[in-house]
Amino acid sequence: MSVKQVSCRCGAVELQISADPVAQLYCHCDNCQAAHGAAYVPVVVYPAQAVTVVKGNPVPMKADPLARLRCSECNTHLFNDVVSHGLRNLNGYLFPKGEFNAQFHVHCRYAVLPVVDDLPHYKGLPAAFGGSDERVSW
Ligand SMILES: [Zn+2]
Ligand SMILES: [Zn+2]
């Protein structure tokens, strides 16, 4: 993952990235399902200070427990912050095809569409992100 700049679909918001990602994953949690209208979503995790908004003014997504920010023009979800861990989670859809390469799946206990692949499938979160490391069987 060498992408250093991403934007929303309409180009009103641009984000600059100054570090390599901490992790790339698929999240199956019910909040992501509701916010995206999708069974699971790609997420690229960065140190919070490594991602800055260099163009536009992201606005909060309403009624979202994770406080995601979106473009006010095209409504593309951009990122949310995990303040307790100093992380900024970017929407994996912002990245060019081929750049997003998931390393594992998280919050699989919420999954509505199990994905059978060779990656680890965590019931919640891996220990490195404050979880139990427990996995599901698929
Ligand atoms: Zn936009
Ligand atoms: Zn999620």
C-alpha cells in the first residue's frame, strides 16, 4: 500500500497520507452494515496523525455510533477515529483497485454473509487491537 493521497468520489474532499497502514481488514460489524448498506466493508487503519484533510470539509454521518465523517457533496464515507487507540480508519473504497489487500476479518460474530478465504476470521478484534483473538469457524 503506497497510496499517499485519496479523495471522495466527487473530489470535494482530499486526504493526504504520510505513513504506511497499520492494518487492512474487512469489518463485518452491524454499524458498518448500517452505515454502508453492505454485508461487510474494507477498512484501512492508519496512525491518526498520518492522515490529514487537505481539501474540503468532511461532515459527521448522522446517527452513527462510530462518528464516521463523510463528504457533504457526494456522501462518500471517508474515515472515523478510534481516539482511545490513536487510529484513523479509512474507507477502503477510497483506494485504487488492487491497492487494498485485506489481512484479516473482524467482528465476524455479526456477519450476515460469511466469506470463506484463507484470512483469519476474528469473532471480535485481534489482541493487537484490544480484542480477545477468538476466531469463528468459517
Ligand atoms: Zn465528495
Ligand atoms: Zn465495522
